[in-house]
Amino acid sequence: MRECPCCGYMDGPYWRNVRFRIYTMYCKLEDLRSMDMHELATLLEKSPKTDITYKRYIYRYIPESGIVQRIHVTDSRDGKGIREPEQEKHFSRWLPLYQTQLIPVKEAAP
């Protein structure tokens, strides 16, 4: 569970991390209803596989598996969709041996 450091709000145990993703979480649609989020559950059922912004989170319902994914708006790639930003770890195959970070590019003098 996640706890807000400011107000102490505890996130429900239904939300789990998506494998191989950093910011995306998921839960079952039935669990969403049990958290008293009936309005959001009906919105997601009416428009499956589309991204819906609801209270600072972006949600997507996948009807084949019955799973709802969510990501915070600030963690999203563009603030509108469920996609995450590209991470530096994806570029590790282009790094020289024993280098752990990308080297910052210096601008050329005019």
C-alpha cells in the first residue's frame, strides 16, 4: 500500500504494480466497484480500451482480462494517455562497457 506523506491517505490493497512498468498500477473491475468507485467503473465499461482522466489519474479498462490500469497524470508520457515516458534503462544496450549513465551532450560554441 502507498501512503501520502502529506495527508496520510492509504491507497487500497487492490492496486498492484504492473510487471515491467514503473508507474502503472492495475486492479480488477470488481475490486474497483468494491472500493465504492461505481461511477468510474460504469464509465470504463461504456468505453473500453480508451483512456479516461478521472481525479488526477488516467484509467484504461481492458475487457478481455477484466483489468483496469491507472497512472498518475504527472507520470504519464503526455498527460493524456496511459503510456509511460521512455526510461534511461532502455538505452543501456548502446552504452559503452562499464558505463552506467548516458553522458550529457555539451552544446557547441557559436
